[in-house]
Amino acid sequence: MLTHAFVALTLVGPPKAPTPACTLGGPAVEARWSGTIQRASTADAPLRVVTDLPLPGSASRFDYQSLESTSGRLFISHMGAGQLVVFDGRAGRVIGNLDGFPTVTGVLAVPAEHRAYASATGDHAVVVVDDSTLQIVARVPGPRFPDGIAYAPEERRAFVSDESGRRDFVIDAATNSVVARIELDGEAGNTQYDPGSHCVIVAVQTANQLAVIDPATATIVRRITLDKAVRYPHGVYIDAPNRQAFVAGQESATLGVLDLRTLQLRQVLPIGSDPDVLAFDPLLRRLYVAAESGVVAVFEERDGFLVQLGWYRAPKAHSVAVDPATHRVYLPLADVNGHPVLRVLVPSDAH
């Protein structure tokens, strides 16, 4: 008599690649500056207005914007109206005006998740939107004043600045739930993800620091104290390929260029008073720094250093976005002749 033994086989796929480690961790460091701050450029920025497009809603304040570079869709926080505006940059028209975002501040489109995340400070929550249907799929409560948002792709986590709550909230994108609260020991400014180091960097305004967070462990692994030449850091942009961070000091009206290799300031440059949002065109190497004072400072990166190109002025132009495919620059303006508009500009000196 023959006996047959059956063995159950479990099919497994290839081993999952390990999550990259955050490489900016280490002891606390001071980013010093001993140079002089050059005079602000008196030139007009090389920008030409293409059009002013009407926007829906009230003539009230806008805040952050986020561009889906593949589709050209721009998500705009209409803070005063409590709405999220969706603009199709390729078609040149508004395709959605979503309600349910009271006092909306930060917004981030995350194509990998087919989601957009928006900070509804009036609800003390982060609102999650399906980027295809433009329907709200979740509200994640917790932050006292949610603001800037970053996304760490390997961990599938969103990091949200809780400005007055003095924390960074960590949201699991798979479950739309809060998985960590990181104490910053100061007010939170903008939060950004650095793909070059696989770290999250958040401005800690009242401590005059940048906190480096390991997105896998959701812990602070280094603190970088900025020189007083860059005071009250709020807006941050990470130029990952060139290993530098642009940091806007609200109280000093200066832009610090932080070398992410040495963790020292390479430059400190003048910008408009009360700076807020930064945007970068990686092909033209153009940096735009928008300020509450209505000044957009324009720089060009040359051989690792920023060169002033001039200032563009528009009423309360404190939010800026740029489409790297078309080089179009977007300024949502709250009140132009009693109505909100999206001002579209292009570089006047680029071919």
C-alpha cells in the first residue's frame, strides 16, 4: 500500500526591499552665518502676466497650493471660503470647487495614493480627497492647527504640521489614521520630505530650528539651530538633487540656503517681508518666494548658488506654485477688483 504525503506550499513573492534609512540623523548642530546679506534687487522680476482667471468663492484669503505635475492639476486652498479649488492647468479652467474645508491651509496632492490631503483648521482635521472623483473619503481628526503637509513614499505616511499644537502628526495613508504625534518643542512651520536623505524636515518657528524626523520611526533624529540671520523659519523647500534646503525667515525677511551636506548656511538673501510659500522650477532652476507683503522674490540657481533676478509685486501674493512642464507660475489673489483670481505668469526671459 502506497501512502502519499501532501505538502502545502505557501507562495511568496520576492522579499520586500528594506525601507531606506534617514541619513541626516546625528547630534544637534548650529547652522552659522558670518557673511553679509546683500541688498535686495531693485529690478523687476522677469515675469510676464498671461492672464487673470476668475476663481469661484468669496474675495478672501488663499493659502497653500499643490500641483500634480503629471496631470497639471492644481489644488488650491481657498482659506477664507473654506473650499478646495481644483484647477486644470492644461485646460486652463476650474474643474472643481469642493466644500467642507473650513479655514483650509495646507494641501498636498499625492498621486501615488490617488489622494489629496488638505488641512482643515476649522475642523482641527486633515481631509482626504480622492483625486479622481474629487470626493472626500476621510477626515482625520487630531491637530489643533494643521498646516503644511509632506508625504514619505516608502512608509506611506503623511506628516502634518500642527502649528499651534507644536507637534507633527503622522497619518498612515493606508488606513487614514493617526499613528504618531511628534513633539517639536515649538510652533510648527512647514514640513517637507527630502528624498535625498529619506528624512522629513520641519521648521520649528519659535525655536529657530529645523527638526529632522525619521519617517520610519516617527522620531526626531537631529535638530539644526539656525543663525539669527534667518529668524522664525516658516517656509521650506528641499532642493534634493543639489542637497540644499531653502528656508524663509518670517521675522528677518531673509532666505537661508542650507547645505544639507555640511548643515551650514551657504547664503542668506533678502526677500519680501513676512515670507510664506516657496516654489521651485527644477528645469529653469528658478526659485519663487512669496510673501504676505505682496512681494514674490525670484532667484536662479547657478553653480550651487542663488542669484537674485528681481521682485514681482501683486496684492497679498503670499502663495505661489509653478508647473515644471510649462514653467507657468500661479498666484491666487484674493481680491482683484472685488473678485478672486488666479494670476498666471510665465518667465519673460526664458526660451
